[in-house]
Amino acid sequence: MNIHIIGGGNLGVAIALGISKYTQHALTVTRRQVDAISHLQTYGIEVSAHNTHNLDHADLIILAIKPYQVQTVLDQIKPQLKNQIIASAVTGCSLADLRSMLLPQTPIVRIMPNIAIQFGESATCISHQPQDQKAATSVVALFAQLGTAPVIEEKLMDAATVLGACGTAYALRYVRASMQAGIEIGFDSQTALAIAAQTAKGAARMLLEEKIHPEQLIDRVTTPQGCTIVGLNEMEHQGFSSSLIKGIKTSLNKIKE
């Protein structure tokens, strides 16, 4: 496919880098301040300050822009739309909203990747309407090469944003806290970070590979009267799980405002 990404911010750039590393698709990325994305050219990605650049050749158009920019951008590109698929990564912009701004026959899919897509490790949630099943199939196939690509109901897209996109920051905050604890118990900062990050990566890998509940894996690590169980219990006494759950729910409430 020829892929056209409108929006060269953090997410748009991460999507572009992931696609360039792990697939064979041709890419164009647009951003008003094109100097900020000029480095993408070293990866064979074309860049432009004009949203309509190369649009006629695109098979898939990915919107990685802010919600307030959607109407303006779609008005710009609509005259050049033929059968291109629109994949929107715009938070809070529904399929119905997008369809009201586009031609009725335009295939539309919503996507919610996270910035780990740059390393082929995104959890990209995807939703679509029944008439766009064919378009969605090709979008799922693309993002499945860049991590996981579950298809969900559109009503869950805000929740997917919090769990899968905001969730990257939550996971990193855990790693940071673990690193800080590592420094307290004697490691230098670089070693503590390396151990904490690899341990989190290994735990996630076990869950994805074995497809079992986290508690089943936790049971393998905890032994009677051992150091793991006392640490876990102290974290729970201090509100570890409840604070994380509250944080996720607070983020979701913010999106729905």
C-alpha cells in the first residue's frame, strides 16, 4: 500500500517509523512545520508541509491530528478522495462524526495505537462499521505487523485510549518507581533502570505467550514466607492496585468531558 500520514507529531512519527521498519509500504508524512520531521527522510519516508501531497497515490490515509483540526483537514483533502481508506487515530472523534464530514462511500476505520508502535509493540485497538469490513481487514493486517490489533466495539474506543495509549505512561511510571527503589537498595541508576525495564518486558512477554491470568504467574514467583509476598502485600496496603485503577478511570472521565 501507499500510506499517507497526516500529522507528524509524536504519534504520527511513531506510526511512520514502525511501518518503515516492519513493513514494505511506501510512506508520506505531512506536517505544517516540515523541518520537525525532516529526519524521517533517512528512513525512506517522504515528507511534506502540504496535506494533499501524494494523496492521489494513497491507498490508506492515517489521521494523527488533534480533534480541533479534523474538519479543516478533511475539507482540504476531500476533493482528492477516491477510494482511499481513512484510518483515524483522533481521540474522541466518532465514526459518525467522520462520516458526516466525508463522502458517504468513503471507507472509515478508527484506530488507537500507542507510541510503542515505533518498535513493533503497539496494542492498536480498531473499530469500524459493518459496511467497512473489507477496509478494516486491510487495516488490521497492517497494524497486526506492528504489535497486536484487536477489533473492538466503537463504544470502547475511549476506554482503549486510556488502557492502551495512556497506559504506556502508566507502565513507564511503574518502571521509574522500580528504578528509584533499585537505587535505594544499592544499584546505580543505569543498572537499576536496565533491570527494571527488562523485568517488566519479561513479565509482559510471559503473559502474551502463555495467555493466562497474571495471578497464575505471580503464584510461580511467590513462596510461603518469602520476600515476594511480603512486598506485594505491602504494596497493596499502600494502595498500589486501587490507585492504578482510580487513575485509569480518572483518565477515562477526562476524555468523556
